[in-house]
Amino acid sequence: NLEKVGRHEDTVLYQTKNGNQFWGALTVMAVIIDAKKYVSISITDITAKKEAIEIMERTLHEKELLLSEIHHRVKNNMAVISGLLGLQANYIDDPKAKELLEESRNRIHSMALIHDKLYQHETFARIDFGAYINDLIKHIQKIYNSNQTHITYNVACINVLVDIKNAVPCGLILNEIILNAYK
């Protein structure tokens, strides 16, 4: 391989005579000087760099786990709030007040759905908005499951990723639009 390419690079864990270990960047190059072939070997100690990379990877993994847990807990807390509003609605006789509580539950669900999508997505930064819209519509359809309601929909939102900063307000707006269509 050295004769074909003229250079070989690798990362190797070395051990010194006294038993100490270090990570080294090995570079082997074919060199021609005055028509004579030589091999140049260079070993650079990259132990500190390798350890820094491992620390960064471990830290990144921990942050991803924490973000995942945060989104999961936010989603669950919103589900608890929604459930409490549903329980409260059972004790209210006024139809308008019940409707307001149900609308609040739907808004909370639209935000919880965003956190659920973030929890499922690999980056925790963006969600597939097309999948979110379809899930939101299905949820609202369940609420207004009526034989008199004949609403069809077509979501043309393919490969649109939206960050959480914009997903929550867009989700709330869509929630209102879809609810109004069903009302």
C-alpha cells in the first residue's frame, strides 16, 4: 500500500519500554532522495487530543440524554395538565366553560405533540412538521368524531423540518385552524 499511495497514516496506542501508554499519530511516507528510496516514519503524541475528543463525545452524549429526558418530561407534564383540565370539566355544567377547557386541552396537546416529536427525532432541534400536522389532525378528528363531520384533508408538507422556536407557535396556529374547520 505504501508503494501505491506513497503515504500511510494511522492512530495507534503505543507502549513505552517502562510500560507507559500513549496515543500516537503514525505517518509513514515513501521518500526519494537522489534516486534512492527511503521511508520516513513520524509518530506524534496525540494522547491529550484523543482524551479531549473522548470527553467531548461523552459530554455530548450526556447532553443528548438530558435533552431527551427534558422533552419527555415536558410532554408528560403537559399530559398531566391536560388530564387535570379534563377532570375539572367533569364538574362543570356550563357548556361554554366546558368548551373553553376542551380548547385549552387541545392547545396543550398540540404543544405536547411537538415535544413528543422532538423526543423521537434524532437531533432534538427540529421536528418533521408534516408528521406533526398529520398527528395533530388525527387527534382533533378523534375529538370531533361525528357522522355529520365530513372533512377531508391533504397535507403537502414533505421533508419540512421546523425548530422548536417556530414549531410551538405554528402548532398552536394550526391547532386553531383545524379546530375551527371542525367547528
